[in-house]
Amino acid sequence: MTVVTPGQKVLLLEASVAAGDDLLRAAAELGVEAFVATHEDVHADYRPELKEQMTGVVFTDFGDADRALDDLTAFCRTTGIDGVVACWEFLSPVATLLAARLGLPGHDPERAAACRNKRLMAEAFAAHGVPAPRTLAAPDHTVLARLVRESGLGFPLVVKPAENAASIGVSVVHSAEALPAAARLARSETRKPSHGITLDGTVLAQEYVDGDEFSVETVIADGEVHHLAVTAKLTTQDSRRVEIGHTVPAELAPDAQTAVLTAATRAVLAVGLRNGVAHTEVKVDSRGDAKVIEVGARPPGDSIMTLVAEATGVDEARAYLQTALGIRPDVTPSRDAAAAIRFLVPPHAGTLTRISGLPQGEHVIAAVATRNPGDLVGDPQDNLQRVGWLILGAATTAQADKAAAEAMNGVTVEVKAEADAEEQ
């Protein structure tokens, strides 16, 4: 196996995200110098332990993609950067274009935007025969309603923004009367904090796919696709689809497993992924057909890389860095186990008063509260309102799910509603 050359350097695009710690840790273990591209104002809020893992930093304005690309190209050439890594999905197009400019391993620059913009992604899926739900795109709810009528798509439909993440702006609508509110929600965030990246305001209406939801965690090296694991995804079932947990590996019948992996392969190739990682969301409908919802050219969030490592022994962050450096990645499983994460969410908006019953002992890998009593929390309508999480490991998927359910039953999240606070 090819190994890292001493002194090789990677540039991580925005490390202050879920995958940042994993990638910086993997870089240190590989003996790779890790530089980080961010904005000066964002860097000011970096945790000290994050800064300690960085070799250096370069500041730019990702709100101006052309300027950022020029800034980073100059920095990489001066510094001798050997690989470019997108830690944050909103920067995956910049990472792809930057790698192409530098002649470094990366994805197809002609399809860079399709890895982030779901309108372009849907067009790529259709052009390459990827099994996916029908998708309509419109500038506002009026045009969207007309397109829905003309298309013959029935309700329910999923309405979502063309460019966002973490279930922000996503809702399931059951009638034409609900489309205006859903479209307003999809368009409610026009610029992405904390870098001020302008988001495409296009509203999408997508055919609703019934059935269970999964994600596929993948490493692609020189166009060769290596699927590391299929993750079972737990979501709420109301008009919003908030992710409340994941388990690796998913329990799937052989035919369904094959369908999911085949669909994921077609999806990552359709959007031009060649060197890097992919997180592909797939649903298996009541007929057993796999439909790709979307694919991201970035590491998975929600500690899924930790679950993959616990279940399979494969370090996805390490494999990503190896691929970015043009090195054959370590993707051979060394374990046959299972792991699960479950998120603690507030019952409603208000002031957090208590989180109790965090588990310890057998099966518990981590139990973390991320908010403190006195913190304000929002309604659990997207993935940003979580107040903590539990990670559990076991020999099998069934055992991991059982351990997770038992642990969650012992946890209490108490929130004082605003009205209650005003009465006191």
C-alpha cells in the first residue's frame, strides 16, 4: 500500500464543523500537515483544542466564491498543498474547483455545483438514469403550484430549498393549500451563516417516497467506488422530517441491500464524484425499490463516521485524506459489529431546565449534553435544535438498537415554555 510522504500538506475548507475534529485527528495520525481555510471572524470563535491541531490557517471570504478560489489557489501554490478536503458541504463546489485548478485529486469540476445544488442534482440524476423521485423547481409558490398541477404529481409532496442542509426548510405537504407556507419556509434562509454564502432561492417539490430511509457512506478513489456501510436513519414522521438517530449497519434483506448500493453508485457517478467521499441518502419504498433523495460530496455528519469506525473498523476521515493525497485508501473492514447514535431533542421551544439520566456502563460509548440549563432552545423542527446525544455499541444491529432504546427511555429533557416562564 502506498503511504503518506513525510511533510505532505492538506487544506481543509472550514474545520469548525462536525467533521473537522475527525479530519484533523486523522491528519495528525497520518503525519500530514493540516492547514485550514476559513474567515477571520469565524476563526476567532474556534475552540482552543481545534486550533492546536492545525498547522496553519488562511483567511478568505467564502461569501465571494470567485475571490475565495483565487485566494486559496495562491495560498496552495505558495504553501505547496498536496490535497484539498471539503469539511463542510457548502464548500464542496469550491473544493472541487480548487483541486482542479491545482491539478490535485478531486471531482469533475464541470459538475461541481450539482454536488450541492439539489435542482442541478435532480437534473443530473435524470440525465444519468439514477432512480430518484420526480422533482419540480420553481422560483416561488405560485409557479410551483402551477407546475404541480401540470405535472400530475399527487400529494403528499416534499417541499425543500435547492441549497440547504440539516432538514432546514423541508416539509411534507398534503394539499395544494399548504404549498404557499411550505415554499415560504423553503425560502426563509437566503444566506448561510456563518460565512454569508448566498443560497439559491429556488423551491423544489419532490415526489414523496414512502418507506424506510438510509444513507450510504462511500469513499471514491480514481473513480472506483467503495461503499463502507449502509446507515439506518430514524426521522420524525410529522410534516417535518427531523433526524433523531442512526444505526450502522442497517438491517436490510439482501435484495434491498443490493438495490440501495447500486442506486448510490449510480448517484455518485452521475454528479461526477471521482476522488473523495460521499454521503448518499436513499429511501426504499413499499415495493422494495431504492430511490436516491440526494448525495453530498462531503463526510457524513451526526457522528456517522464514529459509527462506521465502531462497526467496521474503517476510519473514513483517514480514507478521505488518503484519497485527497492520491494514496490508495484504507477501506478494508476489520470489525463486524454495530453502533447507534440517538439525539436528545427538546419537546418544545423555551428554556432548558434539566437533562437527566444520561446512561453509563455496558454498550455506552458516549453520552453528551450539548446545552446547559438556562439555554434557550427552539422547536424541534430541524436538526439544529438538538441538546445532546448518545452513542452505543453492540455486537449486532438489533442489540445496538435495543441498547439505544433502553438508554433513551432513561433520559429526561425538561424545557420551560416561554408562557410558563412569564407566569412566574
